[in-house]
Amino acid sequence: MNNNQNLLQAYQSLIADPSAFFIYEDGRVREVLDSPGSKLQLYSGSFNPIHDGHRTIFKSIRVDTNSYTGSKKFYELSINRRDKEPLPFNELELRLRQFGAREPVIVMDAPYFLQKTGVLRNYEVEFHIGIDTAERIIRDHGVLGCQGIGASFKVYDRVVYEVRNSFLDLDSVPANFSRAYLSDESFIHMSSTDIRNGKY
């Protein structure tokens, strides 16, 4: 079975079982994560397309390589997205082809972070998200509801229309949310929407 057939089979498994997930790495599908109970650092998004801002954040995520307590980092992409049509197979395939050999992706069928942590219930999960996503989660669930999500969140500032949207501007902050810092902020103004609209 070739890599494309493996990916199609993995995609179909998500449609059949929303509690499933798979890993796409170096052009291949891996269905099982090693070491249940380990920590996963996940950078979530639609990546349509991936850009230097995404890659800067991903590179900044530090992992512990200890064989017993270590963590691993992945991009995270859901085929079912909030307020959008599910990704068809051909679109998923195109998006996954953007990722390089050292940019593994966890793929699932879970648009909400509460669902994502349910799928990854056997792992300690920390999500890396932009301030716009953080604001949406807080708006949807409230502070207490966010604290009920079985994960922690690292939140990155963004510049939109030349205005910096900052973690420090949040009125109420759930206990499992904390500010993330980037040593290189050259790309925090970039967005996939602007790229699709021909701005860059």
C-alpha cells in the first residue's frame, strides 16, 4: 500500500471514529504515539497555508528529551473545523504536503479543544494558540469552563491591522492559560488569510 492509500485509509478512519487520530510525519502516516502519559506540545491551526509565523512559533516550542518524562511537539490539524465545512481528503492531503520532515502533525476530527483533549485523554497536553483563539475559547466556555478543559494553553500575542492583541489585555484569565514569549517577533503580524488574499 502506497503512502497516498495509507493517508486515505487514515482519513476514512477519522470519519468512522471521531475518537481516533493519526500522525503524519515525513510523508507517512503513523497511527500510534509512543509512551502514553507523556506530554504533548501541540500547535493547533488550519495552516491554509502554513507560513513563517507558524514555523517561528513551532521552532520556539521547547521539549524535554528525557526518555521517561520527556515531551514531544506536533502541529495539530482537525479535519472538522469550527463553523466551516469538513476538510475533504484532497484538501487535507494538500495541507499535509506543506510540512517538512521535522514537522510532524497530529490529525484528528475534533474542532473544539474540549474534544481534542478527549481524543488525547491518555496524554498530558499543552496547546500553543494565538490570542484570537484564546479569546474565542474564553468567550465560548467562560473562565471556569476553560479551566475544566483537561489541558494547559500557551498564548501568543498577534498583530492585526497594525494593532498588537496581547495576552495582557484579557479581562479574565483562566488558571490553565499563560502567556508565551517569542524571541523573534518578526512574523507575528502574518496570517494565512492575508496570504490567500495576496497581501504577501
